[in-house]
Amino acid sequence: MRIVHLLVATAAVLAAGCASSRPPPAPVAPLVGPEAQTVKTAYSNALQCLAGHVRGQDYAPPRVAVGLITDMTGAQDRDNGRKLTQGATLMAITALSEAGVRLVERYDMGVIQVEMDYARSGLVRDSDRVVRSVKNGELQGADVYIIGGLSEFNPNIRSRGVEGFGGGTTSRSGSLTLGGGDYVIDVALDLRMVDARSSEVLAVRSLRKQVVGREIRAGVFAFLDGTVVDIGGGQRAMEPVQTAVRTMVDQIVFEFISTLYGMGASPCLSTPAAIAEARGRASPVLTAGPLAQSPTNIAPSTAARPTLPTAPAARRLAPRPTAPFTYRVRTDAPQTPAARAPATPPQTAVPGASGQRPAAPAPIALRGLSPSGNFQ
């Protein structure tokens, strides 16, 4: 019995040694799909065309920020989570960049805030001998910003299908089935552009996009010499829902920026049908703010266009001069605190007094930048 145990132990050791001496298996090559591509929508070329107009202006372009564009539909399923993208804000930032707009970050200020906190504590350096300091006015201010949300998700506004079946009547006959169908879902997006200084809503736009899916099915069932044959196949395709959201974001950004810069939509739209659609569409919906005074309000073709000022809203909303609001005292006047004091109204004669009080000196003429940015 002891000999049997010894033989079993010896066999186990030999087997372990053989297993350890085997070469490791070759790694499995992962499946490689198509290469990454630049994301394009129907409005990508129009945005790039618009960028040439934006960069060609003779004034400082307004700084644009993007706020949170949220999914307000609440649409989700148990297995895959949210049905609509949570990245509409990032899509808007990309669209504005393609349009050549001057962007300032407001969506994720976490790193900037940490850097400023560290700089205030003296923990950040820009070089071996230079410690970073935080100065007033270092961050660029936004002149306008875009905000909004995904407002509708209608999962099945229409579905339809058809089925066909054919076969023989004998026990050896086969059968054929064919079927197909389509279905439509609906997504809506609402965005607005706001003046960052006055909080006035400058433009509002609401779009909806229908997303179409299709399905085709086919099957064969037959007896062949006592063998049962059952073959089925099909194909299902659907327009990407998130790409539909990006297309709506690109379109609204194109309309906002082209309106902001006083540019009609037609020069940058590639097809005559798109140009006719833009001319016949009252969009974006402009309020009574500065943007409403821009000549690019795309009115319906049947309505007469009002006579509007020629200056685009972008010029009126352009950044103020970067110099701080300071007064410059005339060089022929003493630069004393009294020179900056508010002017005192001239004193008049007091009845019954033994004389007149000396008149106050004339106020010093001050020149500088007003809060509105005008030199006066």
C-alpha cells in the first residue's frame, strides 16, 4: 500500500513538472475594427465655413461659454442605462470650436480652481525661480453663454411591419417566410443664448429630430430526404440616436453664431434645399435683446424684412477693453485725493452774511474708460 502511495505521488510530481515546462499560450489577437474618424454631421462643413467669417472680423470676437446642457427626459432602461447622451455640453463646445468662436471654459472648472488654490498657498511654480501668483483679472470673462437641455424622448411614435408565408401542402413541402418593419422615435432639444453681463436671453431655439429604424427577416423551413432544414436570418439597422442629438446641437450653434455675427445662413449651406429651408424658417426665435436688433433675423420669405441697424450683435457684445476702469487726471492739475473727490456744487451768496463764501474750485476734467468700455 505504501508503494502505491509513493507511485501516485511520483506521478503527480512528474505531471506538475511537465505542465510547468510547457510554453505559455500565445496571446489572442484582438479583433480590430475600422480606424477612428473625425465626427461629422450635416452641419460640419457649414460650421467650418462660418469660422472663416468669424475670424475675419475687425473687432474682438465675443467670448462664448457653454453651461450645462442636461438630459431632462429621464429616459433609461434597466440594462443599458440612459437612452440619450449625457455629453450634449461637450458636443456644443466642439461645435463652437469648429465655428471659430473664442471659447472660455465654464463647464469644468475643477482643475483651474485647484491650480488657483495651490497658487494662493505658494505651492505652484512656473519655473525653478518663479512662484506662481494669483492676480486679479487673470481669468477671461464670458460675454455670452449657451445653455439648455434635451427636452423630449418619445420612444415609439410609429411602428409598422409586414409578414409573408408560403409553403406546400404535402409532408415533403417546404415553406418560406419573409418579414420586415420600421419604427420611429423622436428626440427634442431646447437651447438658448444668454448675455453673460445682463442675463438677458438673446436667442432661443427648439429642434426635434425623428430617428428611424428598420428590420428585415427571412426564413426557410423544409424536409430534405428526411432531414429537417430550418434557416433564418435578418438585418436590423437604426440611425444613431446620439448622432441625431449632435446634429441638432450643430444646427443650433450654426444658427446662433451666424445670427450673432450678422451673417446670412445661405453662404455656408451647401445645398439649394438647405438654403431655401433656412430662408423660409423663422429661426432662431429672437427676443427683444441686442441680438434682436441684428439684421440676420431669418424671417419667413413671405414677410417683409424690417429695417434694422447694420452693426452685427457680435460687435455690440464684443469684449470690453482689457484695461481696468481707471481715471486719468489732467497733467496740468495736481494729482491729489481731492482731484478724485466728487465735484462740489459752486457756493452761492448767503443772504445776510457779511460777505460771500469763496467759490469752490472748478471740478477737474477727468478722462478714462467708462464701465461700458467707451473712452470718455
